[in-house]
Amino acid sequence: MVARAPSTARSTQGPRWRRSIATVFASTVLVLAPVAGPAWAHPTSPPGDAPAWCRDSGTTAQLDEVISTTLRETGVPGAVVGVWGPHCRYEKAFGVADEATGAPMRTDFYHRIGSETKTFTVTGVLQLVDEGLVGLDDPIGDYVPGVPEGDRITLRQLARMQSGLFNYSEDEQFQLDLVTDPYRPFTPQELLGYAFAHPLDFPPGEGFHYSNTNTILLALVIERVSGLPLHQYIEERVLQPLGLEDTSFPTDNTFPEPHAQGYTRTTLDGSQTVATDWNPSWGWAAGAMISTLDDMRTWARAVATGTLLEPETQAQRLETVTPPGFNPGAGYGLGIFDAEGWIGHNGSLPGYQTLAVYLPERHLTLVVLLNTDEPVPGSNGEAPSSAFGTAITQVISPDHVFDLSPA
């Protein structure tokens, strides 16, 4: 997910198969169209405060053009894009789901969502905060023994990527173990073992480093306090209350049909590989979940507005720090980011990338699903999901253009 940098202020871009946070609409149609294509939903004339693109009959064509151009420029095989706002909706698939057969992408595909999983895990912790069962400033050592500096690192620092703990997915032995046998299961204890073999990157609370290790530890807190396995807790306490029936937390490499093939390049020889059925257990609480376009639409709004949390807890979640080297318009909170007003998260694991964000000021939701995690050609490791986010928001929210690129 992120690569090692020489200083304690860490970069948020990383190896091409471990990247996460750095990592529409108008037509003459006046009724909802089938899920398979773009649509406008105009039961009445749009109100005066509706986003401009809701009233612009040329926006659908403009979005079609910028998404197609971005698909070509990034080299992404296929993309599914959804944008929703007051009285308008755009849902469309682009490109191919299977390069061998040429089968097209579809808007009803299931999708591996990578680090979007972090938003679910951190929401679970914040629910326990609301119940008075844990405190954000509790040390992780109160719940999980053996954590380096565990008496100083707090749950808040873990959720905001300020613990200083080494990111296990940057460990060279882990990387070799994963690409040598991508179908093997990993346990949380094994993942922490890779991380704890390294010294902290910086003293707790004194830097920023996007680290999957943090989220693994938060998940262990959920399991200890709730008495439930993480996947069961997420199912009962997060998915069911929101009706996210097509979202799941697999405990193996199970992948519901239909889905696209996922393409990546390994660090062994640099060749393209199909990673569709790789076991996501190596990401666990930080990256193993599966969802759909429609469910991610619901989740993006829910997580950004704090649907499952008390207002005070959500306010703490949205208190962000700006990662070193990034522009002031980008900040990371408790398992969530704010990029020029767009609140949410991205996700990346071998073969797939996801972006699910919400713009409260305009009541806009954007979801992008891609079937590769390979960086944008000619870029400094830019995630393709970020390129799509920027291109699309230039159309739908030109005064709030999504940007996770370094300053």
C-alpha cells in the first residue's frame, strides 16, 4: 500500500500492487433507466440549488468522453462509474472485464474493494466508542499484548495513521511470501509479525505513515471487546443496518459472480498476472472486502455523514492531518480522507482499485471500480482511481476537484 521513504514523513504511494491512498449527467430521459446504462432521474424539474450538471443536458456526453479518455490514458482494461446527486444519476460501464474473451464490464459486477475495507473496520471501532466500551485515546497495549510502544500508541493514532508502526505490506519477506503463493492464507498474527520485526518509523503521534498494520490492530480490538470474529461483527453491526446485502467480508478467496478479471504486475518479473482469485486474507481488516456499485453508493454517503455514529464521534473522525508532501486540500482522518471536500476512501489490492467518495456540500456521490491496480503510465506511481476521480470531478464539481496528488 505505501512504499518506504527515507524520512519519517512517509509517502502515500507505493509498489504497484500495494497501493491505496497516495494512495454525468443529463439526457432527455425523464425516468430512471436500467442499471446497465446512464440515466437522469427527473421526476420533477430540478430545483434551483441542484448541481449545475443536473440541469445541463450535455453532461452525460461530457462524462462519457472524459471517462473514455481516462480509460485510454491510464491503460485500465475496464471501469464502472457511478455518480449521483439531487435529481440525477449516471451509472455506466466502460472497457472490458476479461482481456482474453473481450467480455465487457457491467455495472452489476461484484468487486474487490481493497482499502475501502478500512472504513468499515474503523466504523466498527467508533461504534464501540459510542457504546463506551473503548476510548480513542486508550493505548493499544490495553487490548493487544506485544505491540512495540503499545503503552504509548493510541487507537486514535492507529486510525489516523500516526502510530509510527511499520507497514507489514512493505516488508520484503512478506512481499516474497505473497507473490510466491498468492493463494495462501495469512493470519493477523503473521501479518503483525512482519511489522513488529522493524523499528517504528517515528515516535507515536509525531508523523504520518499509511500503514495496514494499524488497521489490523484496530480489528483485534473489535474482536476482543465484542467477542465476535471481525467478519461477523461487520456483517451484523455495519452491513445489515444499512441493507448492504451485496457487500461481504470473505474469509478465503471466494468471489461472487459476476465479476471482472483483475490484472496486476508482480514484483517477481514484472509480467502482467491475473489476480482475480488471490486470497485477500493478507489484507484482512485493511483490505479484504467485496462490494458492488450500488452498495458502495450507499456506503460512501453513510461513512461520510456518520450514519452509524453519534455526531460527536463523527466530528472526531473528520479531524484530519495533511500527509507530508501533499497539498493542503488533502487530509486523512480516522480511517477516512477529505480531498478538496470529497470525503471517503480509495482501495487497492492486486487486480482491483476502488474510489468511493461523497461531497456533502453538493450532496454528490462518486464511485469508481477498476479491474487493475497498475499505476498510470508515465506517472510517478499515480493510482488510476485517482486519475478517474480528478477527471470526473472536473466535470461535476469544478470548484471541488478531487486531488490526492503530492503538492
